[in-house]
Amino acid sequence: MTGAVAALLPDGRLHLQHGPIDIVAQAFGPAEAVAIAHAAAARRFATVLDELVAELPALRREDGLVSGKIGRRMVAAVAPFRPRFITPMAAVAGAVAEEVLVALAVPGIARAYANNGGDIALYLAPGQSLTCALAVTGGMDRVTTRAEDPGRGIATSGWRGRSFSLGIADAVTVIARTAAMADAAATMIANAVDLPDHPGISRRPADQIQAETDLGGRPVTIGVPPLSPAERARALQAGLAEAEAARARGLIEAAALFLQGESLATSGALRALQQEVTDHV
């Protein structure tokens, strides 16, 4: 398969695109090191889609066997959430962002990020920080990560996003130690924000919308009516319980959940989710 595109944007960011994968990445440091980092990321990215396509049938299964680097990272990210249903595809965007980040982090680079459609992998040398501007319901949140913080991955999931969701969250943003872990956790927490018996929520089997989906015939959310304050609170509390359980197990650092103008956050989100302006991803 061919067709991977790598181009420098006018502001110095690196744009990587191949099929459905669309990444904006950037390394910070001396000009020579940045040029080397961007070239290395472009080379690695050129092979990413082929690697994923070769193992796609296995990646869509709960118990598929994979051998590629990205596939193994996906499998490791979803494993802690089993035996509940989750396939490696729940971590694909975060895992791809991580793979590009590894290529970016060459000697001399102080900071770097790879943003794969909102799933972000970060590299920070000692003393460094980055602030990511994230689009959430009703506006923007800024997530600042410092070198001393354990989180190096940020991901968002929800029924309004680009992937299917079993829940009704407009968005769930998660900070975790890796982007693949954040991706998997955001999926599970967003699924938990739900009102399973609400008659007004529209759902449809995933395989009737997309034939080759890893979700099979599981009903995914396609419409959510205006909910009462009590209904919003109940759905968010269900998601928060999932998020706090994941945090207690060390699977995430923090999470913020959004539904129809309401939001809840784990206790660990107070420091991580801030309104602060430094360098924006």
C-alpha cells in the first residue's frame, strides 16, 4: 500500500496523512535535531497503515494474535479491562500516536507530541511541559502536562466522536501513562456513561452502520434526546464510577466526563485539567 503523505506546515508542525490516519506532530529543540526527528517520524509513519492492515482481522477480535509493534501495544492497552468486551481497536489511535512519538524522540529533542485526531502522545525531557488545547462540549479545556507528571497520553471518546460508542457521553477525556492506555480507558468510561433503559435514546447495531466493525451487532448510540438534570446526573455518575475504578487500579491518572452541558471529573483531574497557556498542542 502506498500514499503516505508527510508535509511541514507553515508553523513548523509536521502533518502526516495516510488513508484514515491524520496526525499533526511536532518536536521542539535545536533546528538540526528537529529536522532529524521529523524525518524519522515521516519514515516510520510510511509503514504504519500497512502494518495495521496486515493484522486487522486479529485486531478486531478479542482474542486475536498479533505480532506487529503497534498491534502488541494495542493488545497490552486493552488487556486490563477484560474480561469485559473490548478489542485492541479501542486503542488504535493512541497506539499509532505513540509509535510516531517514539520516532520523534531523538537525541536533542526537549519536547514532542503526536496528535492523532485528538488522541495525543507526549514526550517531555526533565523540566519541560506542554499544554494541550482540547475541544470539549461547550468550549475548550487545556490540559497541562509537566515532566514530573506520570501521564504521557491524552484521549477523548464519546458518541459524538469519530468512533462508535455504546454510551451517551458527549465526550470523556482521559489522561493516562500512555496514549494507548488513555484511548482504551476513554472508550470504556464513555461506554459506562449511559441510561440503558431510556426509551428516547436511539441505538443501532454497529454492523448495520459499518460492515467490518469490531463491535459486531452491539447497539451503538446514534441519538440522545434532551435529558433531565436527574438523568444526566445518573449517567455521569455511572461513568465516574468506572473512571474512579480505573484510577484506583492505576490505569488512568484523571478523567473528565461531559454530557449535555454537565460535567464530572475524577479527584485526580483537579491538577491535570487546568486553564493555563504555555505551548499548545
